[in-house]
Amino acid sequence: MASTAHWDPGIEGKVALVTGAARGIGAAVVDGLVRAGAKVAAVDIDAAGLRQVAAESDGRVWPFAADVGNSAAVVRVVDDVEREVGPIGIGVSVAGILRPASVCETTDEDWAATFAVNTTGAFTVLREVARRMVPRRSGVLVTVGSNASGVPRVGMGAYAASKAAVTMLTRCLGLELAGSGIRCNVVSPGSTDTQMQRLLWTDDEGPARVVAGDPEQFRVGIPLGRLADPADIAEAVLFLASDRARHITMQNLFVDGGATLRA
């Protein structure tokens, strides 16, 4: 993460806030933003993981430990970032949890926890950062959703519903903020080689089964024949955060190797 590359206009020199930054897709987004020349406020509940990410950044990452499911904590973090790092020009909501279960077996606690992080947490981040961007009349907001927001999945009702909600929330916000020159988009990954994905595997054949698909669960495989790397998702986020996407807003970009057949 030490070197920077000046290939993303609109990113170099900006302050970016990234949630879910300690591992997986969030950490890959932090890495990409640093390489593109941004100063990154990394937010995660995992304080140790944040310290590791910051230690690899040559001083370009500021760690902020917080639970995005706690709205008051999000408000404090956004205030702290604006005061200690600078005005936020890029906001990326990645933090999410997955508690797989059929709808009939989903508990009230699991439903509430899933929406607290995946939907309400992202809502609070989007709202608080947007409130500060509007007077400056500039900024970019990207939400990392899921391809499950557009295709039914067995055992993922709470997760899919939470991601569908935050996808539409982000698009509505984009409509409201367009007049202020602020763009809002969604990146929807499919199966990606992260800790969350690995929790769904029961043996070494897990990746192969994901790629092949599962007719019993009405699940299409991945036409490109591979799982995504976190960096694949981060590249899409960086594109939408950059001036190369300056005329793109309210869009949902599926990055899933064709797995949803763009349903």
C-alpha cells in the first residue's frame, strides 16, 4: 500500500471514509483508495484489524473503531473524521453481516441485527456524510450491496432484504442530491472470496460448488468460472468514486461474473 498511482482523477488528495474497512472488500477498497492518492478514514468494529490496515498504509489511513449499527457512534465518527482528517469527499459503505437461515427459521434477533448493520448502519453513514457534502456541493457516495438484492436466495431472506433496502435507499438519495452535484451509486458483488463467504463452506469443495451452482437451491453458477477477489469489487468502487464516472449516478453495478444473468 506504500506507493500511490495517479490514474484516478477525482480521488487523489480527497478524504475518503470507508466502513467495514478491516478485512475483505472493505480493506481492498481502502488499499485501492490509498494507491489512488486518497487519505482514508477506515471504520470498523474490529480495532485490531484496523490497526493492521493502518500500519500497512505509510500514514495514509486513519483508524476509527466503531459499530455502524450504533447510530450515535456513526455520528461521532463522521464528526471526528471531518475534524481530524478533513472534509469527506468520498464515502463508501461496505460494512455488513450475514446470518443465513430460512425465513421461517430466522429469529427476531438475527433479523434486527442484519438490518441494524446492513441497512440502518449504511443509512446513517449516507445521511451523515451527505449532510456535510451538500453545503460543499460536491462528493461521491458508494454503497456495497449484493447481487442477492435482485435475485431470491434460499436461506438468505434477511440478508437479501437488507441489501435490497439499502440499494433503493442509495438510489433515492442520489436523486435527492443530484442537484448538489453529489453522485450516489451501488456496487453489488456476487460470491467473493472473503471471510463471510468462507463461513458458508462446509469443506474444501465449497468454492467449486459456488462456481458450478446448485439446482436444488435454484442457484445459477458463475459463468466466468471463478469467485471474485475483493480487489475486483474494489476496482468497481474506485471507478464510481472517480471522475471517470462523473456522469453516472443512481446506478447499481453488478460485479458477479454473470451469476445473476443480470436479473
